[in-house]
Amino acid sequence: MRSPSAENRLALIALASVGVALLTMGIKYVAYLQTGSVALYSDALESIVNVVAAVAALAALRYSQRPADRDHPFGHHKAEYFSAVLEGVLIVVAALMILSAAVPAFQAPRTLDAPAMGLAINALAMVINAVWAGLLIRVGGRLHSPALAADGRHLWTDVITSAGVLAGLLLSLPTGWLILDPLLACLVAVNILWTGSRVIRESMSGLLDRAVPPQMLAEVRKAIAASSAGTIEVHDLKTRLAGPAAFIEFHMVVPGAMPVAEAHRICDRIEAALGAAVPGARVLIHIEPEGEAKNRGALAG
């Protein structure tokens, strides 16, 4: 679970993302107006997706921060995955729109107007996106926010495609290869199609209760092993992630003669250890008598 200060920070970053997306979209559109380049138009068109995705991420973050209630006893954390899936779909739609604009340009490639000014303006938008993408990826990963992480990965793809577009258009100026303009637009579309499919795939994995990462699972196992003195065995360990929340459940086998109060104290000790290893982890422990042991003395998965 995230702390209230972390939640507030994520909300502010998501709100700022909307402003950054609007700013870069405007800059890229000005670059397109300066040059008439279909490749720069495709770059600007993708920025519309950035705006919609930033708004969706902000809405999802706000909804996911709602506390658990009667209808949603496990919380609303998975709302962020829906935002990430939506962003992936929007990326695919943007790619198809770019292709629809680029293909006709193959038949009538045109000379760029004011290319130096237009490319310089587009380069400014690329730098802004690069800085912001790095921030989103770093904060989204550290605070386990699928929505911000997906937004950051999308922006970084935007940076890469912008760099490719600028390099290609710079090459077309001295060579006169006008066909590079629509060709670059098509390459941008193919690249973001791949990104969109990856974002959708990763987000769907989260919606399907993906287990915690291997490194976190190792910490979970270590914490249980270090705090389970007095038990016979722990088995059937299962984990899942829902946005920033990690759910951990397992069966704990204790001696048949152990008092309930003693077994409860052991559970409290294990839960405290897991809470230290995985802050905010939600732990469910099922206590069993010793006849249920599967592999005496072991921490079985």
C-alpha cells in the first residue's frame, strides 16, 4: 500500500502530465504547420493520444485511491490497469490514423516549408517529453503505479519516434529524398503499434492477478522463514499484485496441541515481518493442524 503522501505525489504528477501533454502537442502541431511534413503531423497526432492517456491516468489514480468499501472490500487498486489498457488501445488507434495520413502522401510527396524552424520546434517538444518520460517511469516503478509507468513508457516511445523522424527529415533536406517524409510516418505508426500491443499485454497480465515479481517473492519467503519459529510448515504460498497492493496468502501448519492464542501470536509475528519486507502487504494465513503437513520442516510454494 502507498502512503497518503505518495498518493498525493502521484496525483500531482498525473495532473502535471496532462499539462505537459497539452504543451508538447501544441509545440508539435506548430512544427507541422511550419513545415507541412506528414511525418511531423504523425508525431503531433500521437501527442493527442498523450493528452487523452494523461487524463485517463489521472482519473484512474484518483479512483484507485478510494478506500475499500462494502462493494469493493479489497480496494480499487486495479483501476490503474484499466487506464493502462485504455492507453494501449489509444496508441493503436493513433497508429492507424497516422497510416491513413501517410499512405496518400507516397503518391504526392512534397517539399518541406521552413524546415529548419519546424525541426527545431519539434526537437524542443522531444526534449520535454524525454525528461518527463524518465520521471514517470522512475516514479511509477518505485510507487508501483501501472498507470504512470505505462504513460511513461508511451512517452519514451514518442521520444524515440520523434528522434527518428527528425533524423530522417534532416537527411531528406540535402538529398532531396522527399519520399522519406511519408516513409518515416509509416515507421512511426508501426513502432507505436508495437508499443500499444505491449502496454495492453502487460496491463492485462495485471488484471489477471499476476504474482509478485521474483525479487519480492524472495523477500516474502525470507520474511516467513525468519519469523515462523514454532510452526511445522508453511505451504501453498500464493501472491498477487493489484496496482500498488500486494496480497499474500499461505497455509501454516502448527502442532495439534498448540493453543489458539500461541498460533495467533505466530501469525502476528509473521505479518509484522511481511509488512516490513513488503510495506502495506495484505496477508491471509490459514492455520492447519500437523496432520496437514505436506513436506515437514519446509517452506513449500
